[in-house]
Amino acid sequence: MTNGGGRTVAMSEELKAESTGDGASRAGAMAGMLFISRILGVVRDGLLTALLGATPAADALRVALKIPATIRDLLSEGTLSAAFIPAHQDQKIRGGIAAAHRYSRSVVTLLLLLCSLLVAVFWWWAPEVIEQLVPGLENQVQATTLLTQLLPYLLVVPFLAVLRGILLGADRNRAAAASQTLQNAVLVLVGLVLVSMNLPLGESASAWARAFLAGSIAGLLLLGWASRGAEPLPLPTWRIWGPGIGRLICDLGLLVLASGLTYLNSLIAMRFASDLGPGSITQLENAFRFHFLPIGLIGVALGTVAGVDAARLVSRSWWRALARRIGRNQRTTLFIALPAAAGLAILSAPLIRLILQHGKFNAQDAQQTIETLRIYCLAIPFSCLLPALLRTALAMKKRPLIFFCATIGVAVNLTMILLLDGAFGISGLAAASVTSTLCSWVVLEIGLRRHLALPKPRSTAVLANLAVTSAVACWVLLVTLVIRQLIGNGWIADLVLVAASAPVGLWIAILVGRAVRAGEVKSLQKLVTSAFGFRRRS
């Protein structure tokens, strides 16, 4: 009787887990802070572009920033969290907060040793690293100097990564995203000062690097303060090895390889862009960062929450609940990502002109960035779908699938770039990245379906999604036509166009979604309400 009752309770709990939605409300808490961070990031990029333009100094700074920023993104922007949270939750269940804290300290120490090694390598071989990464860069000496100036940031990354994982595991999603927001705010303030000072390009680039370091330290202090109620501060320890560390190393290595696909493709593209002349790296990076705006808001937020849920459900062997949860997550992600990609592609010209075409960034630079961004927009839906699938595969310990997915993605990207041989400039590099992302998604989707009974796509859901996307695209095109007829061209027209398209486009997506009875519209409303309601503390 006891066993039967236990099975009944377990089945009841699993059914309850199946019906708890796709985590849109919790993702919204993170998306709200990410939205503020991304908006500040857009302003930051606009100030940096106005300050340095598409000059050799700008290329040098962006190359120097790319290395520590990529390591930060790979570790603290979700990859470590996906590998950290399952074992951390397991330690908390088995040994309480004390065991979880010991695990956190071991992870901090391990990452600190790794990052210290990277600092030593980059400091000693900085010129060689820059030469190998961007052999065609005009100002390699300045890039080397800026890279060595930024290396202390790598010693901050382990603490950022672990504190973020602790906060995510405690469902403190908004607090987990706060550090990047604060760093962007610091860079915006410093950027405003630098633009007004009109310093030489080299001095401006160096000042920007110092502001980047200051912002990261401010973000670390904020995360430490926010996590004080969840767990004691994870200071380094002599005891590196312990329960869960072996699993972390294995999972983290695979996730860095797989989740780093986008960043690795970006580094590969930067390497070939350096051969296309001064300004190409800046134009490519600007387009990449703009296309990453909806990915960060949609894919990262929903994918991170899906990863936490997957770890919890797999630990209980609730496979049916997991399949339904991830299926809903994917439908919600696509429901939001498709209209976002269409809207961004149409609004790319006014956005780039409005935000970037100032100071030393001229109309020709802006036009090349616009063309590249439109190509990158094709990858947005697939890039948004990948985080949840990767984290689910990791929770299920399908490591060969993750490795195969990453290998295919990189191989396709490199093959396309070599075949194009610079024929289409940086637009060709963007097209190779899009194709790589698509192939990675196909491999991961098919591979995961072999092990998990994910719901099959419904024709009604597909038609509803297409209807919403078409409605949003038609609205943006209509607004563009009307604004051009009434106001013409210029920054005022661009500002009105962006302001009239984005918020109304969101309202149209909800309205049309309701009209076609799309179930995902409720998740979108939950996400928006949670992101901007700020009534509940998270």
C-alpha cells in the first residue's frame, strides 16, 4: 500500500509539473533585466561607434574586447549555469546549504585556476594571439596593448559565473542578470564623458578598456550583495576536488564547445574579416551585436529557465513532464522569435542609422552594417531555440550529441567561408554563420527527439505563428511607408519609425495571437507582465 501510495503521489507531482507551463513568468523576470541591459548595450555601442567610428583604432579595441568578453559569455552568461546548477541542486538536496556551498567554493577555485592560466598565456603571448586571430588587422600593436590591459577582467569572471549560477538556482533570475546591466550603465556614463572630451583615438580606446574593468568590478559587488541571502559568498578553497566536480568538468567542456558555437563562429568571422580592410571588423561586430539583442532577450531567458527545469525533472526521471515542458518552451520561443526576426530585419536601416551613424561612423559604414544585419536576422529563430535544447541534452547526459552538434556547426561555417573566399565580403561571413546555426539546430533537434518524446509540431500552431509574423511584418512595412510619405528621411523619421513599430508590433502579436487562438500568446503575456510588472521580487 505504501508503495502504491508513493507511486500515486509521484504521478500526481509529475502531472502537476506537466501543467506548470513553460517558465515564461520566471523567464520574464530575467528578460526584464536583460531588456534594460540590452538597451544600455545598444546605447553603449552607439557611443563607442561615435567615439571611434570604423577606424583601425576601433577594430583594435573590438578585437581586444572580443577575447575576454567571449570567455565571459561562455562561462557566466549561461553555459556554466547549465553545468553548475544540476550538481549544485543535487548537493543541496543531499547535504543542505553547507554541501552546496562547498561545491560552489570548489567551482570558483577551479575556474580561478583556469582563468589565471589564460591570463598568463594571453599576457606572455599576446602579440602572437592577436596575429593569429586577426592577421589582417592594421593596428596589431594597439590591439595587443589593449588586450593586456583587459586581462585582469578574466580573474573576475569565475566569481561572476558562480554567483550567477547560485542566483539562478534560487530562482533569483532578475538579480542574476543585474551585473551586466550595471557594467553597461558604467560604460554609457564613461562613453558620454569621452565623447564630450574629444580625445585622440588611442587614448579614447584605452579609457574605454579601463571603464570596462571598472564596470565589471561594480557588477561583481552587486552580485555578491544580491546572493547573500541564498548562500554564503563562495571564496576560493584549497579543496578543489569534491562531489559533482568531475561531472561539472565534463559537462562544462561540452557545453562550452556547443554553446560557444555562436561565439566561435563570430571569432572565425572576425579572423576572415580582418583581411577585408579597415572597418570590416567593426561593421561585422555591430551587426552581430544587434542581431544578438532578441537572442539575449528570448533565447537566453527562456533557455536558461528551461535548463533549470530540465535538471530538476531529469533528477526525478519525469520524462513525460520534461518532454511537454521543453515542447511548450520551444513553441513559445518560436512564437516570439519569428516576429522579432522579421521586425528587426525590416527596421535594421532606421535602427543602424539612428544609433550608429554618428561621429566617425559614416553612411557607407552604416549601409554595410545594415546589409550584414539583415542576413544575421535569418539565424535569430534557430539561435533562440538552441539554448533550451542544449541544456536539456546536457541534463539528460547526451554528451556525444552535444559534441556532434558543435562539430557540425563549426565545420559548416568554416567550409562555407573557405568556399566563398571573400566573394561577398562580411555579408558572406554572416551567411556562413547563419547556415552553421541552422545545421546545428537540425542536428540537435533530430538527435534529442531520438531520446525524448517531444511533441510534434502542430499545423495549427505553425499557421498561427505565420499569421502573427506576417501581421507584425505588414505593420512595420506600413508604418515605414507612411512615415516616409509624411516625414521623409532623416533621424526624426527613423526615431518615429522605430518608436511606432516596436511597441505596437508587440501589441499586434498579442492581438493576432488571440484571434487565431494561439496558446503561446498566454506565455508571451506572462513573459511581458513579469518582465515589466516588477510587482514580485525575484
